[in-house]
Amino acid sequence: MTGPLAALPYATAAWLFLAGVYGMATSRNLVHAVGCLSVTQSSTYVLLLAVGYRRGATAPVFSDVPTSVPVVDPVVQALALTDIVVGATVTALLLALVVQVDKGHGTVDPDELSELKG
């Protein structure tokens, strides 16, 4: 992509990343922190798709496309899909841990949690 909008996907990814990190840093609730981590993770989806984009290219399905037609990079698309699955798994695991913290300590405020006892 060329022109003034060439940097828009990268700027969007940077904005999502910074918004998520800011939310994690200022969060007073563990559920909110997990949500902000998911927002930060979504910035990687946008970045991966921006890296793999090619103007005028088609999907990487080679059964009916002539070899002269440009296609987008299928590796980047596979990485983005893998990133989505890993992000969903990490979010589910962290939310399960937050539920266990709430059961054990009665709060999801990080400042009110007692120290670990060994």
C-alpha cells in the first residue's frame, strides 16, 4: 500500500497496543486487566494482517488462480489464526485464575490481595 494511508494499519496496531498496556497498568480489577490484555493481543492481529497485505492480491487459493496473479502471503494469515487461538486460550486461562482468586480471597482488586503464603 502506498500513499498517505499506508501507515494507517500500523498506527492502528500501535494505538491498540498502547491502549491495552495503559489499561493494564491502571487497572484496579483483575477482570479488567485480562480484558486489556486481550485488547493488547488484538493489536498483533492487526499488525500481522498489515504485514501480509498486498494491494490487488487475491486469497492464497491456488486451484483456480493463474500463476501470474499476485496472492497474499498465506504464512502471515496462518500466523494470525494461530495468534487468535493462542489469545483466546490465554484469556480463558487467566479468567479461570481470576475466578479462583476471587473464591480464595474474596476480591479481584490487586491491591487488596494478601501475600502468598508458602
